[in-house]
Amino acid sequence: MTIRHPRAVFLLSVSCFVVLAGAVVLAGTPPLDQTVREALLAAAAPPVVALMRVVNLAGEAAVLAPGTLLLYLVFPRARHRWWIWVALMVAAPLAEGGFKLVIGRPRPEGLGLAFPSGHATASGAFFGAVFYLAGSLPDPARRIVRALAVVAIVLVAVARVVLRAHWPSDVLGGAALGLAMASAAALLHSAGESGRSSR
């Protein structure tokens, strides 16, 4: 079993990214960005911030690089056309870095560029791949793994705002970009599986 509508996920994610990028380019910092950021920061008690520092690791290369290798152990179907998942995790930060340079939005605090969030892009790509590959698992494992993948993407996005590294639109844009790339990889992988089964 695969994602039911990977093409729809791809189109929705791309559309979301384009809308957010356009809003950032045209409006700089949309008013809703400031409102949501202030609400999240106000709710971030010290224990929450400490937890978000741990969650933040799920968007870092030091965790996701070995995590990508783990995909091959956990999901046998990932070994077919294995290069797709390696390419996804290499392409995601390259795309994010390129868009950062083109859009040039500053971070809310500190130095560096903000849109899209690199952590959110990486987690969207990795956990989007997990969501797709989990389609081969039996229930209820499939549902549990997919739910955890979605929660991981959301938590990494929230962590980046709570840790004062990004605006909310940065993390939404990053998650959308990562999911778009994961969906494209899933479509490519599905096409390869269909080709193998028709031989």
C-alpha cells in the first residue's frame, strides 16, 4: 500500500510553498507571522523549551543521515531503487539553501536567512519518506508509524519557532518544500515498482 494520492500531496505542497514564498517576498513579515510567533513564545515555559531542544535534533543532518540508512533496514521496499531516498536527503538541503539565497528573508533573531527553515525542510523530506514507505507495513503498525511521522514534522516546525530561529511561515514553507520533495520521490519510487511488477 502506498500513499493514496501522492500526486495530490505533491501539488498541494508545492502550491502551499509558492503561496508562502510569495507572501514573504511581497509582505516581508505578514501580520499573522508575528501573532503566531508571540503566542508560541508566550506558551514556551522552560520545560517546553528544553523539550523543543531535543525535538529540534529530528531536523538535523547528524540524526537524519544515519536515519536514512535506517530506512533500508526497517523498510525492505526502500532497498529497491535505494538511490531515490539518498538523493532526496541530499536534494532537500540544497533546495532549501537555494531558496534561502533567492528570497533573502532575515531571521526574527540573530544572523542568517530564514525562509524556508532547513530543519523543517529536512524533517518534511525524511518523515514524508517514512510515511510513504510505511505503506508496506500491516495495520496497526502502518497507522502508528504514519501518525508518528506527521507528529514529528509538526513538532520540529514548532521547535524552530519556540527556539526563536524562525518565523511560523518559515517552518510552514520548509515543511511544504520537504513534503513536496518526498512526494516527488514517492512518485518516482512507485513508478519504478510498477515497472518492475509489469515485467
